Amino acid sequence: MFSRPEKPEKWNGIYKADTPKANPIQRKGTFSVGNNSLDCLYLNIYVPKSVNESTKKLPVMVWIYGGSFATGGSGLKIEGTNQIEYDCSDFANETNCILVTFNYRLNLYGYSNLEFLGDKFDFNNGIRDQILALEFVKENIENFGGDSNNITIFGQSAGGASVLFLMCIKECENLFNKAIAMSPVSEHYFTKEESAKIAKRYLKYLGISKNNYKDLYNLKPEVIVEANKQIGNYLYRKGELRCPFSPTIDGELLTDEPMKLIQNSTKPLLIGNVINEGNLFLLDIPDFVLPFMVKIFKLKPKKGKESYRYRASIALTHHIYLDPLLNILSTYKGRAYRYQYRYVSPTCEDLGVETFHACDVPVLFDYNTHFESVDDKETKRVGRETRKLFSDFAKDKFSEYSEYKNNEKNLIIIK
């Protein structure tokens, strides 16, 4: 529960794995999914229909979902059905790649630093779950027709940050070959001291003390949901924009700040963001509150003719996503490309915004969510183009694009 994951026990015969499993325990929010359980560490493999024994080994793409390290999942979508989050069946057939999705533990179970309670409490378990999933893919994907020497990991937001963090971890060096980071929260990590301080505050919201810490093993999901909300509100009031359950620089997996370690990677990297991510976080903020929010989070909207809301959103986009992304690219040693997502969907038009954080994800996977519809013809087209772009990168078909270090102004535009 609070320990690093272990490899599954071996079995005899055929393991029946044809129904979606549960998603991790998580807080409620824009990107939360249902059907939550502690028994959640499963993965899904999507093989194109074209695969047969004579087929050449196919490129492999492994998806890591986002959600502030506190929400998300790739398990059962609707109870009583076989519908699954991030269904990649069509993605695999369309791109002729093998797609893999998996769950990793979140919030309390995945990223809380409870080391001060004893050696039974490991931390960065969410990252360790990701590593174990990649080990499974590396060791077994050729049995499904995949090329174990051509594995691309890709993820968005916290998933995009996870992609970058995995690139910094030595034991992951041979587990994948290329990386795609979508709108990564690149600077969302804590020192040991910071994460321990947050964890102690969090335990108060859970009603747990050092004397009754064993009650952690019997917490009801609704208690975690409420405590997650409280710790988030507490940190935001203090002007903290990092996700409350961000990974910790533990000296073992993450030996230094990821933004320093990433410069040592030479893996091909495609990295980019949505042109105006900040809109998502300002949609429900009244105009009169915006100046106070900007001050609390120390944002610096540029002067201009645009509305204050627009300029605040751009400042937020730069602070969380764009500026760290450009810092990574400025000294990255490997082959790197930069893209920018500019498509204004009908959903965005209805909201009166250009784009917002995560509006590209339903388009990429061609599925409707409560915050984005993808049913119109133009959105379908953008989805196909995005899938082709990402799969071309996985297939090493990027000769038409300039590397960032050769031409910093030559963006790959998705619109």
C-alpha cells in the first residue's frame, strides 16, 4: 500500500486479461475518474489488427496520464461495461503502433513523503510504479509484436513531467528510446524537507497522528478526497503553484533537481504545450478576484491591449509550462523538437477562450469528456494529425522537421 511495487507472481497457462481493472484512489476534480481501488496496478496493451507472425516488429508507444499526480487512470471508465479510460484501439490501428497504457498510484499512496513514520513507508511510489510498468513492457512487448528497441514514452501535464523525470533516472536508461512531453509541469517536485512538511500537514487533515499512524491502512476513500481538497487549498493560499503531491528529490531515484539532470539525456525528445494553458485555471475565477490571485502567485502579466484576464492567463502559462520548457530546450544535449498546439475547438469557442490546459488530450485520443467534445469533423482532423505527428516521431520519420537547436523559431504547429 505504501511500499514500492513488486513484480507479479508467475502463473501457469493463459492469464485471462480481457476486462478493464480499477483506477487509483484519487481526489475529485476536473480530471478525476471513477471506479477507484487500491488494487489498481495493471496495464493495457493495444495491438493493431494487422499484426501477425510475419509482421515486422512495430514501434511501441507507452502513455502516462496526467492529473496533478492526484487524479487520473487508465482503467474501467463506466461500471457494468468494458469501456476503458484512454482506449487506444483505434489509435493503434490508425498508426500501426502498439499502444500501452497503465495505472500508477496517486496522491497519498503514490507521492506522500511519510518517511518520518518509519521504514515501512516508501515514497515516490508513483514513479516506481511507472518504472515497473516500463520494465514489463521492455521484457514482454516482443511477445505482442512490438519492438523492444523502439519504445517511446509520452504523457501530458503530470504525465509529461513523469516523462522528463524518467529521463533523469539511471535505472530507466535502457527501458525506452524516445520521449514526448506534452505540457509538462516540469518544475513540480519537492525537496525531502518540503514534502515531509506537506505530509505532516496532510496527516492532520486525515486525522492521523504519529501514535495512530496504523489507521492509514484503513482510510476510506472519501476521507482522502476531503483531505486532498484541504491540502490543495492550504498550499494555494500560500501562493504555492506546485502540485501538492509532486515527486520528491529523494537522492535515490531523483538524485538532483530534474531540470538539471535532464540536460544529461541524449534521448530524442519532442516537447510542447498548448498556446494558452492558463485559461483552465481562471475559468471560474471572478474578474474582481484575478488581481489578488495574480499577486498571491507572483505572476507578472505583461501590459497590452488585451483583457487583464487574457494577460493573466498567458502569465500563468509561461510560469508553469512555457518558461521551464524553453529552459530545458536551451541546453538539451540530445535531438529535440518543439511543437505548439493552437487548435481552437468548438468547446473552446463556446467557453470564449483560445485553448486551455489539457484540451488537446481528448482530441489526441478521440474521446469525449465532460470538459471537451471531439465529435465535429474539424476536431477529428486535428486528432488524426496529432496522432500522426506523435507516431511519426516514434517511427523516426521526422526528417522534415528542424531540431530546436538548429532553428529555435521553427515550431511544429498543430492547428
